[in-house]
Amino acid sequence: MLEFWLSMRFLKGAGKFIGISSKLSIAGLIIGVGVLLAAMAVVEGFQKTIKDSVIDLSGHIVLIKRGTYLSGIDELKKKINNTIPKYTASPFIHAEAMLPHNGQVRGIMVQGMAKDGVRAPSLKKRLIKGKWPSSSEHILIGKELAKQMDIKIGDTLKVVVPMPSKVNSNQFQPKLTEVRLSGIMDFGKYEYNERMLVAHNELVQKMLGLNAKAFSGLRIMLPDSETAVVDASKISQALGYPYYTRSWYELNLNFFEALKLEKMVLFIVLSVMVIAASFNTCSSLFISVVKRYRNISILKALGAGPDVILKIFSIQGLLIGFVGTFLGVLFGLFLVYIIANYSLVDMPADIYKIDRLPISLDWLDIAKVSCFSFLISFLASILPAMKASKTLPVEGLRYE
């Protein structure tokens, strides 16, 4: 307690900080910590937005049969249940098609899902206009596709699927299916909003001329998305060839790995601001040591050992680090609030896959940044504290 009280006394003079250098060191920490937190929140938000979009459409794990359509769904579920007991699953149909409308033709991805499929509740939350399909003839499309082709709720559309010709296997013939638009979705990812069409499995089977028991695959949902990679491997090994699985992470492996690297590099680059502020803390404490030669000498003359002097000036560095880090976290939270509630940056959705700057604040990131800032401030205080501890009493009292 004595060391802490003396540190506060040395840090203050007439109720103020000892000088402008201390103020600048704290200001540097505030800016460095705040900007670092805001940048980490943006990267985390970007990753979370894409992850949620992929999972909402694809589920945690996708099970597919090589070269043909999936059948015997009930039997497959029993085998999966022996591998991972806790899961939910529903079949889906995937197809590539063309959508002509108002003199335009677009290539689209058609996703069929069960009426009460595992992804239906999440997708319903992404409905921004219209209503959920009430019959097997109704469809949903992404907002960008609706905007670019000027498609309105209630419009009748013709979906064209290229089917192999029965006369010549090297040729295709178009198969038209008439559908009606019941709702417009925001899938959270630009390429989905621009190309995605969602319908009930029955409608997609009709488009492809399939029977009611043929599906492209099985979507599997787990209690924890982080176990998807391991569980996907277990299912693949249990079922064997010709079945194979892909987790949500593996479906976008390159993208998520790039984001991980980007987050790490961003932390390293922006942490330089915190390190620069720590140099200011170090110089501030050196000035404090020089100004307190007389006080240090008196303390040593009264019997204070080097360890006491070392503690006093180390605690000063920790106090500066604590104040700077605490205010920096508050500044970072303020920046996150501003970015989350005001459109400060226009993002080209066709480049960045999303049309707004996402924010997601991870409390683990706050803890990492705070600990890093606090540690750097402590390390910056070691050299000045060692300098003070080695001061001889006669040096400070020579001219008294």
C-alpha cells in the first residue's frame, strides 16, 4: 500500500498529472486501443455475417452422393444417428437454371428445401418483402435479383432448366416451369442475393423431372457450429463411398482462412500504435525519475531498498496503462457504436460480398487488446523503474 500511495503522489502534482508527456502517453493508448478494437470488430462482423449467411442456406454440414441423386433418407439418418446422436436434418434439391424476364436472362441457382426444413426458421427471418411460400408453386428470390430484373411480388415467372435431349445425349432441350414470386429475401451475401431462387423441394423436383424420393443431398444441423468440421469427417468415414460431406467452413475454406490471416495481420499492424504510445509512457517515467531524484534519495536514506523504488515507478507505469487502456476501451466502444448505427462507408457489394459494413464485438477481442495494452505499458515502465532503483542517495542530496 505504501508503494501505491507514493506512486500516486509522484504521479500527481498540485492535483494534476506531472506533465504533458504523461497526458500524451495516455492519449496515445486511448487512440491505439480504440482504433484496434474498432478494426477487430469490423473483421469479426464481416466473418460472422458471411458465416451466418452460409449456414442459413447450407446448414452446418451438407451430405451428398457422388454422381447421382440421394435416396433412402430415413436409412441414412439412422446411420448418421449412430455417429453423431444430436442433430437435425432435412433433404434439399439444387439446380442451375435460367430466368428470363423483361427482356433479360439471368443464370440462377435454385435451392429446394423441405417445407419444415432445418433452415426454414432462419431463412424466414431474412424475408424483407412479401410472405413465405404458401404453396408449392411459390418462390423466393434475392433482393439484388429482384432489383436488377425489376421483379415484383406476385409476378409470374418462367424458370428454364436445360435437360438432356432424349434424341441426342450431346444436346439439351429447355424445360419451362411457371412459378409465382411470393417474397424477396436478403440472404446476407451479395452473390446469393443476385442469383438465388428458393422454393419447396416439390417444385424443384418438378423443374428437374424427378420423382418425390430423389434429392441432391441432406442438410445437417448440429448443436454447435464449431464441431462441424470434425462431425463431417466422422459422417463421411461412417457412410463411406459414394457419400461425402462438406462442413460450412469447408464450403468457404479459402475465404475464412483469408479472414483469419487478415485479422491477425490487422492486429499486428495496429498494435504498433499501442507500442508507440508505450514509448511515450517510458519517456514520461524517465522524466518522473529525473524530477524525483531528491525524493528517491530521501526514501533511500530513510531505509527504502531498491525493490521499493522499483515497485513505486512500476506501479506508475501500470496506472498510466490502466487509465489509457480503460479509456481506450470506452473510445473503442464509442467507435463501434458509431460505425454500427451510421453508414460511414459505402461498400461495393459485388466486391466485398456484402452491402454494408458489419460490426460484431467479441468480448474475447476486448480482453486480448486490453491485456496487450496493459502488458506493453508495464514493460515500458521497467527501464525507468530500474534506473530509479539504482540511484544513489548522494546524487539526489548533493546540492541540497
